[in-house]
Amino acid sequence: DSAEASPSVVFENIERCSPNILQMLLENISGLDVDADFTVELIPEINVAVATFIKSIDTKELVNKCSQHKRVREFKMTVRLLESTQTIKAENLPDSISTDYLTVYFENARNGGGPVSDVQLFPEENSAIITFCDHKGNT
């Protein structure tokens, strides 16, 4: 498999582990520094945290290390690579946003974007679903 590993790792079942402890645990296991080398985004609605590595590392190896780590096991967390997707949801959008604006915004390489194949607006939710032509444009 020549596909690049995802730069993001998903931690599931994080309710027993505070955000600060999770960050320190990741620093201990990876040998890297939060903020400088990776970021952690909490998604409390689904009891998940996503660590995204700015510094290039072997995330598959990190997943193995984390899965075997004593503290990760004590917290009963599971760890896996974040799978690639071609679709993202943008939330908290202004009422006046247009599909053209979102298309151009998400196609901008400086925003981590790429070619957009579809934008569906949901004005009642102030959100949109953006579909990229391939999974590399949704970082």
C-alpha cells in the first residue's frame, strides 16, 4: 500500500482522560510537543479526540505504541488512524454565505483546500457539506 498514512490519530472513549492528561500522554509517547508538533481537537459530542501531527511522523507506529501503552489501556481508550474522507461539514456559517464563496474558499491551497465537486448549504443550521474531488483537499 503506497498510500500515505493519515497525519491524524483518533482517540476514542476519552471520557476518563482529561484533555491535559491526553496531551501530556501524547507528548510522553511520541516525544513531541503539543502546539509545536501536534494539535489535539476534542469532539465531546462523540467522546473522541483527534491529534493531528504538524511534524511528519509514522502515525501507524504511534497508533501501535499508544494501543500498547499502560496508561492508554488504563483509560480504556482506543486509538486508530483517522480515515480519509472526501466530505466535510462546515458549521456556524454566516447567514449571507453563498455556495460560490464556500467553493472558492475551500479550493484555496492556503486553507488546505483542493478542487471542490459539490457544496450543499443548510441555511436553517448555518452549515454546509463540502465534497472534494479527492480526499487530499480536506485537511
